Amino acid sequence: MNNTLKKPFSLPLGTKVKGKWHKECYTIVKELGYGANGVVYLAQCNSGEVALKICDNSYSVTSEVNVLKAFMNVKGTNLAPSLMDVDDWQTRERIVPFYTMEFIKGPNVRVFVDKKGFAWVPVLMLQLLANLDEMHREGWVFGDLKPDNLIVTGPPYKIRCIDVGGTTMKGRGIKEFTEFFDRGYWGMGSRKADERYDLFAIGMIMINLAYGKQIEKKAGGIHQLNQIVEQNNELIPYKHIVQYALRGKYQSANDMRKDIIELMSNKVSSHSRNKGKGQKHVKSSPSRYKKRKQSKWAHRLETLLVVLILGFLYFLYIYGEIL
């Protein structure tokens, strides 16, 4: 969440927040973050840990609650946290609206990639794109996609989002955005909510994860972004995919997802073929024959593994989710 904004609330740890209508009591454990519309806390209640968001106006609560409900109705996705409770808190001064949601545990995607390596990025993006595709079909655009909002849970590793404040209905103006991941900031399109707005953000997330930091904007827009992509060894294999996303060439999240699956499949197949070629001209000898026989079995096992991986990716493509 954007920590450059003035914090609208500051609750001491141990504060009891009791719902006026549902009577559920929440004990504040720690602050998780804050944005323009409120503060999110980790809280403890009878059912366990929850994320509790206190907002400064009821409109913000209503808007975000409606988005969470919409996410819960989208089949095949659990990108956003589950909504748990919506209520008001009666303080001495006023009534404060709040809601609680599932507390998602795990590092944000940048921390995860720093630890596990960039090879996990396309896998996580496949998950994210599958969820976005379902969400777009239901008429929603996420709007404020960025690494700070994306959490990796598990194992098995799964990408989730902890802030839906920027989610906007298609055709409307994006409600919240972060400049670096916003196509309007880079002069690459409007801030009207459509599928390509989210896909531009996916391209920028891949750039951000490859470099481990945000790049300073200079004159040039797409020319600067192309140079950034072409100068990074991690991004070069995905160059055309990232550049297509940045230029708004993909019509849907599923189109971008198909290209990533195809690229990953080709990389695995190419690696298998190259290993086979490397063993082709080895001279026969009693000791080498045994090694070659072992290599042949290893090659067969590797080929079987490739088939299993491709089958697994196809299965996940059908069901719109990758573990």
C-alpha cells in the first residue's frame, strides 16, 4: 500500500474494535499498511487471524466490499482475499466503518523472486493471468497491479492479491494506480479500464522483478521500455511477450498466457534436444557404452518429464490455474 500518503487512522496495538451490528470483537495485533482510503491491520478474533480495514468513509467500504463480493462470485479464481465481515465501530467521537477479510500470509512477489530466482516469474504470471482472464470476463479490471500488492503463499506456491482498491468496472476511469505500473504515466494509453491496462501492468511487473527496482522514467516512452527489456538477460527470452503487453497488442489475458506457456514448453523441449545432440558422436568403448546406456535412460526419463510437464501445463490451461 502507498506509504507516502498521510495515514487516516492510527490505532494502538491491543485496541478492541467491536462491531456495532454483528457484535464481533477484534483485537489489533499490528499494522499491515495503509492507503488513501484507510488502514489495514492484522487483528485477532474468535475465528483466528483476519485482516481488518478501517476506512474514513462508508462509500469506500461499500465500493471495496462490492469488489470482494464480485471476486468471490468469479469461478476459477481466488486471487483476492475472502470477505468475512462488514460492520461499524462506535467510538467516542463517531461511527467508523470497517470490514474484515482473509489474512493472506507470505512474502510479496518481489521478496519471493529475490529468494527463489527469476525462473519463478513466468510461473507466477501464468497464475495471475489465468485469474485476470476470469475477472475480465466478468467485466472487471484490476487497475492497481504491482508487486507490493501481490503475495505468494505456500508451498504449493500460489499468487494472491491483498489490495483490491483499484479494481474498476470496464469502461470507467481507473480508480487507483501506481505511476510506474500505469500506462498513462508512460504515455502508452489512457486510464480507461480495459484488459490491456492490466496487461501493461503485467509487463511492467516483469521488468520490475527482473531489475529488482523501479526504473527512472526518461523521455521516450516505449523506446525507453524496449531498451530496458533488451538490456536484461532475464527478460530477453520473454522480450516479445513483454513488449507486446506494453504496446497493448494482446486482446486478452489468455492470449498472453498462451504465449508464455508456448515459450516455456519450447525452452524445455529445446533443452532436451540439445542434450541429446551432445551425446550423439561419443565413440563406443566398454566403459563408455555403459555410460551411454545410462545417458539413454536419463534422456528417456527427461523426455517423459517433458511430456508430463506439457500435459500438466495443458491441464492447468484448461482449468485456468497453475499451482
